[in-house]
Amino acid sequence: MGAKVPPRRRRSAFTKKDRLVLFGLVGIPTALCIALVVIPAILTILLSFTFWDGIGGLKTIHWAGFQNYRQIFTLYEAFPKALRNNALWLVFFALIPTPAGIILAYFVDKKLKGTNFYQTAFYLPMVLSLAVTGIVWDYIFRTNGLVNSLLGNTSAESAISWFGDPHKNIWVVLGIASWRHVGYIMMLYLAGMKAVDPALHEAAAIDGATDWYTFRRVIFPSLSAVNVIIVVVTVIDSLRAFDLVYIINRGRNGLELLGVLVYENIFGESSRIGWGAALATMLFLLSIIPIMIYLYQTFKKDK
Amino acid sequence: MVTGKKTVVGHAVTSAILSILGLLWLLPILWTLLQSLRPYGEVLRYGSFSWPKVLNFHNYYVALVQSEMWRYFLNSVEVTVPAVILTLFLASMVAFVVSRYSFKFNIPLLMLFTAANLLPPQLVFIPLYRMYLAIPVPSFINDNGVLYDTQLGLILIHVAFQMGFATFVLSNYMKTIPKEISESAVVDGATVWVHYSKVMLPLLRPALASLGVLLTTWIYNDFFWSVALLKTGNKRPITAALSNLQGEFFKDYNLLAAGAALAFIPTLIVFFVLRRQFVAGLTLGSTKG
């Protein structure tokens, strides 16, 4: 942090009004953040150790210990499916769209003919909401949609139900989610590559290295900060996934995800706040690791 | 590097492959737009994969006027505009303090905001929902007299969540502004408020513009919070309203295509007009960190 007024002179320069203004500048946003995010988050963790139907008043909350967790692990049929799907989401994202985005960034960075066109095309899915994305892709994968038409499955019997078949739908959804993720990764990477010292390129070229070799051995390792962000973004997006499956079939029948189960336990037919809170807490425990990595990476040089 | 024949051919092949990929990437959007221009009756008869005979804007007319999509779009504007302005304003305040003064709480504060931004929304909304049901508001805001099911409540949670990212980006940006500007302001006897509002805020304009574009897209596109915090269908912003309309349009997919297009066309326009700001906003947070 470069810009600082020396503390000693500053302290004496503060008037009473200045101190009040400073307090307001920091206090108002902090209060809002604590009231609407931090306190509810802590309360959710506490609620995960209680029984509550959410309908009765606060007096109907009873202490449950680890009962909710035990029940979810042993009785809740959708839970293992959701856990598996979230894990699959993460592995799939790490193996396919993330490397694809990095490789695309490498090619797009060459600024060949048509770069404006295809760069825009890859970015475009990012500005669509996930809800709209679900609807847009429905026209492609519906039983009478584009894919079935191209495959010649025009009759109702031969048409493949891409969203309805629990063995196929998660893969279709992962493909759709990747369609958005690739552009994001590519954008982050392109920005990172612009910041690389041109001398690195030149030195590698003089040594006779090919472009691709330079990218793999020189550019990629020098972008460790961007790489950390990409890992964090990928993990957090995989855990947060909600909108897309919710708009497709409310996250049922093969599309179970932790984020949707939380929602279903609170707003669904049987309101079980304890289960919802326990699931949300697990989601939190899974995402706290990438959050900590991110915070450490970002703020270590400031300390 | 020597640019031989091989490289030239290689470049041509690469750019051809990338262009085809780009077309493929656009296909779902273009396909939806095509469907939105076709009458449902024709598609029902010949299938969606048939050469269109009639193309017109009838579906858009029905979606906008009969299904009152314009109302949902206005709802989106009413939520998005105040939420973005408030987020930028509050975030710039915190960013100003942590980047211009050396208080002990600076880094813990930035960490708090950043962490809050990264938390899964599901972790927050059970107690938040109950809090919103318990917080009283005047009846001109909500007939039921509580914060739940109001656009104000939706705005507040957007601000609370997005502030983290905005603060982080703005404080990074502010660190690149020379400290001499601040020093001379202090020497000239500027109060903290003048230092913030008259000296620093105008210098933040490019970063505020980039962030503004990005936050507008994110908040406009929100689905989770709108569905969770607004019960009344006709209060919902356009993105969330689409899921209601899915049921209504169940029989008429071409009308739904027009509805979806009406929801995403504004974001496409923002993207095409302000692409530079959009990209800058997203990458400001990642490269300077």
C-alpha cells in the first residue's frame, strides 16, 4: 500500500468532525455487511444443530446436536446424489472448460484474423443470466429440439430426452455450464497475459523456443496469481451452482445439487430448517478452503 | 521468429477453426432468436427444424403487451439501478479509508468484505428470510408492513453481497493513484469528507464505470435472491419472472423464446456498447490483486 499519510501528523490533523466522517465511511457499509451477511451466516450454522419446522415461532426451535447431520448422511436419499453431482461438477470444470479456456486464451492472444468476432462469441454467454441460459439451451436439447432433429429422432418414441434421462441430463447441464465458464477463464487469462513482461517472450524466442513451449514453460508459471484465482473461481462456481438446474427441472431426477437441496428443505413441501441449515453449513465448510486460499494469496503481500 | 509459409498456413487454419468454434458458440443464442420470430402454429406443423415460411415480431408483441413483460423489465430497472449506485457509493467509502489511511483494521476489514462476497448465498438466506419477515417497513413500501417481498429488501441484499467485490476492486485501483494528490489535499486543509468526495471520487470514475457495467449485468441477471425474497409474481424482475412465464407459455415455446430474448437483449446491448468496461471490470479484480 503506497499511498499513506504519515500516521503521526494525520492523528493530530483529525478534527472531531473528521473522526465522525471516518467512522461513518467505514461504519455504515460494515454494519450492512455484518447485519445481512455475517450474522445470518452464523445463525445458519447454529440452526444446523437444531430441529425447527420454520413455521412455528422461535420458541419451537429445539436443540438437536448432530442429529441433522446424522440423518442427512444416513437417511436423505438425495444427499449422496447431490454430493456426487457437485464433485462431478468440480472435476469436470477442472478438466474440461478451465484448460479449454486457457488454451483458447493462448490462441486468441495471437490476434489472428477474425479475433474480434470469435473473442466476442466466447464472451457472450457470460452476459446471459443462468436462468436465460437454461431456456436458450432448452431449444437445442428439447425432445423436438435441434439436436434430436439433427440426429433424425423426429418421432416422439425415438427422440432422446436429454433433460429427462437421469443418466444423461447432468452431462448435458455440465456442457451448458462449460459454455459459459470457458469465456470467463479465457478473459481472466488474456488479461493476465497482457501483464507479462515482453522481455520474457523475447528471451524465449532468442533461445529458439516455440510459441507453445514458451506458453507452457514461461508464461503459464509466471501467471500464478491468475491461476490461483481460476482455481478459486472454479471451486466456488461448482459449489454455488443453482440457477441452471433449478430452471431446468428444479434440481430433481439426476440433477440434484447441494445448493438446490438447501432451497428445497426450506421452501419445499416439507420444511425442515435444520436439514437446510446443515446442508448450507456443509456447503460453507467446502467453500471456506478456497476462500482462505484466496484471501491468503491476495493479502499476504500487504502484511 | 521466422514467418515461413508453414506459419502463414498454420495461422489461417487456426483462425478458421476459431471462427467456426465462435459460430458454434453463438448457435444457441441465434437459434433462440430464430425461434422467437416464428409462429408456433408453423413450428407445430413442420417441426422446429424446418425452413421458416413466416418471420415476424408477433411473439414479441404478445410477450410485451399481453404478458406484460414490460412491467417485469421496469421491476428489473427499479432494483438494478439503485442497487448498483448504492453498492458503488458504499464500496468507494470503505475503499477510500483502507487505501488512504493506515489503520490497523484495514486488512481485516477488506478480508471481511471479500469473504462475505464469496460465501454461498444459501448459507445466508434462512435467517435473512426470517429477519425480513420481522423487520417492519412503512405501508407505502409494502402493504404487509414487512421487508420480505419488497424490492427494497432485494436491493439491500444485493448491496451487502456485491459490496465486497466492489470494495476490493476499488481499493486496488485507488492504490495506483499517486499519494501526492492526497498529501497536497491534506496540506491544503481538506477535511476527510472533502478529501473523499471532491478529490478521490472524481479520480475513481473509470473504475466506477467498469464496475457499474459489471454490477448492472450481475444484479439484472440475478435469479436466486429474486425468487427467494419476492413472493408476489408481479414484483419480480424479468430474469426471475421468466420462470413464472415458463408455466404460462408452456404450450407456446416460440412465445417463451421471445420472452427470453426480451430478457437478454438489454444485457447484449450493454455488452456490445460497453464491452471494454465489462472486461476491465472483471479483470480489475484479478490482475492487480
